[in-house]
Amino acid sequence: MVAPVDQALRVVALNDEAARRNLRLGMALADARAMYPDLPVAEADPAADRNALDAIANWADRYTPLIGLDPPDGLLLDVTGCAHLFHGEAALGRDLVHRLAAQGFSARAAVAGTVGCAWGLARYGDAVVVPPAGERAALAALPLAALRLPPDIVEALSQVGLRLVVDVLGKPRAPLAARFGAAFVRRLDQALGHEAESIVPRRPVPEAIAERRFPEPIVYEDDVLGTVEHLAGDLARVLERRGEGARLLELALFRADGAVHRLEVGTAAPLRDPRRIRRLFTDRLAALGDACDPGFGYDTVRLSARIAARSDPFQAGFVSDEDDAELAHLIDRLGARFGLRRVTRLVLQDTHIPERAAAALPVHGSQALAPQLAPPLVPAVAQDSLSPPRPIRLLAPPEPIEVLAEVPEGPPLRFRWRRVLYDVAVAEGPERIAPEWWRKDRDGPALTRDYFRVESRQGARLWLYRDGIYGREAGAPRWYLHGLFA
């Protein structure tokens, strides 16, 4: 594989046969062609390589939920607390390499107490598992490139006779940092465990996880849903000890051929009832249909709570009202069937402008909206008994009307709306509503409004407003009909 580097096509990847014929990375394509005129060559595709690495990371999620990308060709897995599920760290590494080989990938794996040591051994060493506090001995015989150093620093070290890690282990740090940069010393300290280094996960780590592995893959949907209910029971016990419930659930289905299906369902309120969780994923699978093809079956099923919220125990009385629970379950099922963001609720906003007083936000828990949606379900529109009444229906946008008033600042006597003339029998107002000074209207400067509640001689009860004040704002005020009372 070749790519343009320094205004020349150079080798950026090669297979074992090419390596055995003395081709090497960084070699100019012209030199390689001179050695082997019939050499098969293909252009590198970094985007495709990144997609392949993402797919492998998605598949490797079966080993641990904490996976970091190490482009262009590496993955970092934090297997702390996971190795016993695979009969030890060595067995985990062998299983990972064996499964990747079955999919056509050539891979090397190493397990160590530091990211830097595992990285170096996987690329330059032979050890598979480094015992605790054994990083120094494992790295000593490796080349300095195993410390993740840039090629120019490796070349500079080589010119002064420093080629192996053991050559710098006993050297004073200050002269090394002064000559070769602080990054060199930091990489050495990270590999030896003297400086902490964490893995940046590619996906958020769930709050709680329950998982089942099968010696024989399962294919039927009923088996999957039955497994989901059992996993939900395990998840419920963990969440109950914490006093929490799930707000966003993810079901990961690992196919035997390496593909992974991920299904998410949100909940309107914290949830840990296994039967309700099963019904949510029943609806979700029904909505996906053939898009969730089991192929040759699933060998691993994982249920995780991506977002959890406080859920205190509920003391039931002799007479209980289950309307809130049924409403929450209905919202959950609608979200599972039609999508999390298609089910919305009205949430009061801090503004006096009527059309902006409530915003439609997704009901279900999400990473961005979870803090806003944490309170229980309450009516979204509240009416202060001391404030003037608001109409049940608002027009969006308000519709212009032609008004005849007795005095400029007074209530309307007659108005025309949708080509129909209305005579005003009773009018109440004005109620003045001004825009917030810190907000700028995108359609132009917002004007002060004077609202009137009127009843026509025909019996219609309407909400009108005059946009602007005579003599204070540019242009003549205009009238609009904004809402209709019942």
C-alpha cells in the first residue's frame, strides 16, 4: 500500500511476503518497483482503515466496555476486572487474536500494567502477559521505538549510541530531557508506570452492565427477549442497591460472524422492572424488522444502563393510582417504536413571550437532556391564578388583522380576520408584554405588545394584540390575532 509522503509515493503498509523480500515501510515506490517490476500496489485509503478499526473496536466490546482507539492500527483495552471471565489474561489475549485471525486479520496482543508497556510489547516484543511490576524487565531489550517516540527522536538517540530501552534506563533524566525533549522522558515514565496514563474510551462507559455468553449462538427472537428479561433482572438488583433506575438502556447483540447490533430505548422515568424492559425491546425489535438480522446467531448478549437516575423505593398504600406508571410506560413504548426524539413534552421556559413560553423537548433520557428531564412528569402549562387567563389554542404564527379602535391606545371596536368582519361587544385589557432586553429577535427588533381579550357579538372569544407603541417605536403599530378561547 502506498500513499504520497513528502511529495513522493512511499510504502505505508505491506504484507509478510513483501517484508520477506526486503521491502520496508517508508521505501519509495520507485525503489520498490526497481527491485520488483511486477509488484502489486494499491493506494492507501485512510478513511476505510479508520472505519475498519472502528468496526473491530465495536466487535472487541465483547471483552470490555472500555476501549480506546490507537490509530492507525491499534486498540487499547482496559481489561481490569474482566480477565477472569476468559480464564485469565493470557487466555483473553489468545482468544482475541484467534477470533481476529478467523476473520482474516493478523493481530498481536500484549497485556501489561501500563499502556506504554503493552503498546511496545505488542509491536516489538514477544511476551504476551507482563507480571505486576515487571514493566522494566519486559521493556529493557526492546528498541527505543517501542516507547512511542517520533522517528526523528529515535534517529537522534541512535546517533549517540542509544538504541535499546536498557540504554536509557539508568541515565539521568535531566540531561535526556534537555537534549531530546520532555516528551521522551514522559513516554519512558509512562511505560514504566512512574507517570499515570489513562485510556480515552471511544464510547461512554455504562452505569451498569449485565451480560450472557452462549456456547451455541441463539437465533430466535423469543430467546433474545428471554435473555433480555434475565439480564434486566440482574441489572435491577445492581441498580436497586444504588437506589437508581435506568433512563437510557442499550442492548448489544454480538453476532457469531463479528457484526454487532446495538439497540437503545429511553424511559420517561427511572426504570428497573424486567418485564417492562422486555416489552420495550420487543417493540424496538418489531420496529427495526429485518435491519436486525441475526445471521448465524448471537453468541453474546449485553444489556447496559447508559444513563441512570435516582429512584427511591415506593411505599404502596391500600389504594394506589397507577396512572403515572401507565403514562410513563406508554411514553417508553412510543419511544421504542418511533424513536427517542419523536416523543416530546412541553417544558416551561423562562420568557414572557407567549409563543416561546413552552418548548417541545424529548421526553426520554439522553446524555444532553437528562439533567433537564430529571423531574417527574408534571403538566407543562401552569396558570397563575393572579395572572390574566391565556387561550387554549395559539395560532402559529399570529395572523394579521385589520382593526378600528376608538382611540389609538384603546381596545378595538371592530376588526377583520380572514375576510370576516367582527364587532367587539366586550373588551378587557391591555396586558403589556415586552421582550427580554438580553434577547435579540432573529426576525428584527421585537416590539412591545399590548394584549386584549375580546368577545365579538357573534360569540367568538379571541386574544388580540397590538405590536408596538404609538410614538415610541418606528412605524405604525400592527394588530394580530394570537389565540382563541374555548
